[in-house]
Amino acid sequence: MRQVVLPGPGRCEVVERYEPTAAPGHVVVDVSLSVLSPGTERAILLDRPTADSRYPESPGYMAAGTLRGGPGLPAGTRDLCLSAGTRVAVRRARHADVAVVPVRCVRAVPDRVRPIDAAVWQLALTALHGLETGGQRGDEPVTVVGQGLLGIITRRLAAARGASRVRAVAASTAKAWTTRTEPSTVFEDPGRLGGGTPLVVDATDSGPGLAVAIAAADRGGRVVLLGSPRTDEADVPLRELHDRLLDLRGAHVSQLTEADEERLTDHFFTLLEQRRFTIADVLSHYPAHKAPEVYRRLADERAFVSAALHWNTPSPAPGRPALTARPMRFGLIGCGDIGIEDARALAAADEAEMTACHDPVAELADETAARFGGRPEASVGSLLARPDVDGVVIATPHDTHEPLLTEALAAGKHVLLEKPVAHDLASAQRIVVRARAGRPRTGILFPTRTDPRFRQAREAIEAGEIGSPLAIVTTYFTDKPAAYFLGGISGRVSTTWRLSKERAGGGFLIMNLIHQIDAVRALLGREPDRVYAETAPSPTAGAPGIEDVVSVVLRFGTVVATLVGSASVVGGGGMKTRVWGEKGEIQLTPDYSLAHRGAPVPEADSTAQPPPTAIDLRTTAFTRFARAVHDGSPVDVSLADGLRTQAVVEAAYASARLGRAVSPSALLEGETP
């Protein structure tokens, strides 16, 4: 089995070891991911005195995976809803692809719960014990001092348990980004505390942190020292504790009885099932073989929270190399909404990594590098000049694609471009001409092409499983607030380009529904003869040229494809696609199914893997592009292919404007609609 080992201070390796044998009362878990506990593991890595390191160390104690079994699966596991194949969270699991632990250290993960959230079960017990020790009451406000992983988990659990307001206090703003998804949380500097709260939790494991925690408490308040201290001594302001009637309490999981552990575990998993708690958004994702990079970041970067190491990396396709000689090194241009997702995916990719990034807003590049590695660069030119940048990902506003791609190709860099090719067809055509003239490899990101459901559907259609296709229907509904057009989904960026027809090229059609147009083209393997479309302006964007409601009909000979979408549908609903033919029907999303005429409707496969996330799809896209560059194979989606999708979008806009059908191929040949 593979396992992370720290052979000495500041060093990390991933080694092969013999798989341990399961003793009676233990179970075997095939680990899918393990999560770093940064406080403990940083202390071990840096050989701090209180860590009591004994090298070589095998770190880790939080994971999730699938139960393989044990010596007959111990009696009692049936009462815990455990059987071979059950998804489980694991305590006391080292960072390795196999864990052998006592049966009481595993817990079944309910269907509605993401394994990555369940994996932090151990730290959640610590946090909940601290909140209970502090006597958290009703909706009273809570302050959490220290914003490492334990502090973040504590404050989110405090909010999930009813706290009306949560203050996150830290000595630097490096982790302030983690509060963006928490409406009841404010991030404060310890020197500017505006009053106190009745309950304060100190998750800093330091003497200075305790002083801040005491200062953050109301008169008569409760202050909880949470977890393991990392210093032998600390100055405790006893006089202040006495004069302000403060109640100082200690909380460590070693104080919990088995009954208390079980009760708090039930409470945590109830919060998970109710979707009142998540930690997935603040964790970086890495394949396990990149553990040395993770521990380097753990030691050096203040903005780094923690990471999930993924152990079940899919095997490469037959005939492919397991790994390239070294990962393809990307520079990321654009660190906004999509850029930060690309950075997250690059961190998780097997054969790609981010070595540099740039954004005109320097703070965005700094944050992206702090979270996902690489170094921020002050300009595009300095990024392209780096010898450790093999290729670039361009994730910028649509009207900047042409000049940036031109500059990248001139520098000899491979280019993977976020969709669309450009803001209009003329610019897209010039881009394709430039790409054909250069030697570097180019491609465009349409992540749906890497979705296993899409690939399965295309193979079924090509094999004649549904007979001759007759029609496709795709609906894509989401609900974007007005703030999206000025700050994107995350609110990290302040910009107006999405409101400009000249810069963006349009609204929902070119921003979102273009993915489904590309997928329909690829599923059928042909181009539409004509396009008819109707659009209506966005009620939230406040810009007449930015459409919201879109209905598009594509005619592929005898096949009719209908695509409907909108960005202002209450409750959203996501994307659904159905393809039917003379002999059967395929449903791609949300769950793949294939039905034949006259046959019973297949039941849902309860053992099927959950659908890939958007990050999963991008991770696969980056890995496949890196392999294509390495071995000279075709890229998933060429710029020329992307140009044909853009021509369909342009034809749809022309149709909506003119009130009649328009031919995409005629537009590509220069005809005026």
C-alpha cells in the first residue's frame, strides 16, 4: 500500500509498505481521501517540542473511504449499518490508501453527505466538545480565535447550532477568504475588536491567542481553550480573569467518554445530513503522490488551510502512460471566479500543476497562489517569461482572449482556453488561424466532454443502442442574483464586463448554454443545418443586450435538438439532457440511464459512483490536455471545434434578432445573415 511518511523534520515522502493485517474487532477500509489536521501535522513536520515527534512519523487521522471488511466483519457492525462496500468516515487513519482501524472508528456516511465533509469527523468532535464545554446557548453570538482548520470547523458548527453571529478572529487576514460563504460570520483583527461575546473559543494553541480570547469575551463570559497547546508556557492574565468574572475552561477530546463520543458523532452527522455544515470549500485537493508539495505549503503558507489527499486516482486508459515524465507546468492567467476553480482543479490533477498565476488585481493572484501553489506574477509578460511554465490557462473576460492567446503563442507556450473562443465570431476565427500557424498545442475547455455520462452516451449512440437518433432536449436552469453581474458567483471580483455585450458577447447563451450546445454537437457528431432562437433580456442584469431566457432549436437533418435555459429560475434545477431514438432513450443527467423500447425501465443503480463534480471534470480535462501535449495525441476539444460551437451561438443570436432560422456554416463562410 502507499503511505505518507515524514522521515525527518521538514521532509515528506510517499512510500510503498506492506498492508497491515486486520486483528479481531478491526475493519479494513479502502481509503478514497484523507484530510490533513494542520495543527498537529505542522507541529510534527516542524518538530516542535510539544509534538513529541519520533521519526519516521506516519501522520494523519482523518479519512473517508469504502469498507472492505475484516475477519468476518466483527459482530455488532450490522447494528452500525456497516457491511462490505459501505461508504465510511474513518478516525485514526494514517495518510494511506488502506486503513485498518477498530470498528468504533468508522461511521457510515449517509447518501446525502459528501465523504470529504464526513472525513473531518475527528476534528468535529473536538469542536463540538469545545462548544458544549463552553455551554453554547441558543442564538447567542460566539467568537472563535484562530482560523486554522479547527477554528473554521468550530465557527461553522457554532453557526449550524444556532449562533446568531460568529466572529472569526486571527492575527492576519490570510484566511479571511474562508468566510465568504458564511453570511453570519465576520472576520476581525484582534486589535480592533468591537465589544465582546458571551462565549469565546480559543483554537490558536498559543499564549498570545489566549490573551486575544480573553479580550474578546464579555464581562462574565466563558472562554474555552480548545485542543492541544503547542507551547509549554503562556502568560495568563489572572487579574483580568478575576476582575471581569471570566470563566476559563479547557476542552480536549481525551476527556470524552465513549458515550459522549457517540452522542456528539450523532449530532455531527445529523448536521451533515441537514446540510447545515460543510468544510469542502476550504480544502485544497491533491492526488496523494503530491503530498510533499502539500506539506511544503503547510509549513510555508499562512493562507493555506488544509488539503484532501486523494488515493483512488483512476488508472490511465489502455495504451496511455501511467504518468508523464513530469507534470505539465501551467501558468494561470485570470484568477477570478473560473480561474480559482481552474487552480483548484490543477492542484488535483495527476499530470498537471500550477507554477505561476497572474491577475490584474494582485490580491486575487496572491490568494490563488497561497491556496493552490505556484507564485503570483505581476504581469502576463513575466509569467510567460518563466522557464517553468510549459503552457497557460486563459480564464479572463471573453474580449481579452485574442490578445492573450497571441502573446502566449508568441512566447512558445501551449494554451488551454476557457470557453468561448472569443466574444464574437470574427475574433474567434482570427484566433483559430493564429493557432494553426503556431507549433504549441492549443485547446478549449468544455469540461462536459470529459464527463463519464457524456462519453457513455456518445458510445451508446455510436453503437446504435437507441437506433437512429430522433431528438435531444436539454434544459439548464439556474438562479443568479443581481450581484453576479458585478462580482461573479463568489463576490471576489468587482467588474462590469458581464454587463457589456461588446465585451462578453452576450448573456446566458454564450456564458452558460454554450456548454450544452457543444455537447449536443459532439453527441451527434455533426453540425446543425440551421438554428432558430428566441431570447429575452435579463430582469436582474439591467443591461438590454444581456439575455436571460433562451430557447434554441437546432436542426441536424432529421434530428431536432431543443435547448432551453435561464439564469433567473427560482430554485434553479440544474441541467438535464435526454436523447431518444427509434429503439430507445438515454438520460445523461442528473443520473445516466439507457432504456430500450418495450423493456422495463431500469431501476436506479444504488452502487453507482456519484456524479463527478465540476472540479472533477476540470481536473480530468487538465490531465488529458497534459497527456495530449506529452504524447502528441489529439486534444479533447480543439479551437477549430470550439469555433464551430461559437458559430452556432452566433447563428442563435442572429436568429433571435432577425426572427428566422440562420445557418452556422454560412456564417463561417462569411455570409451575412
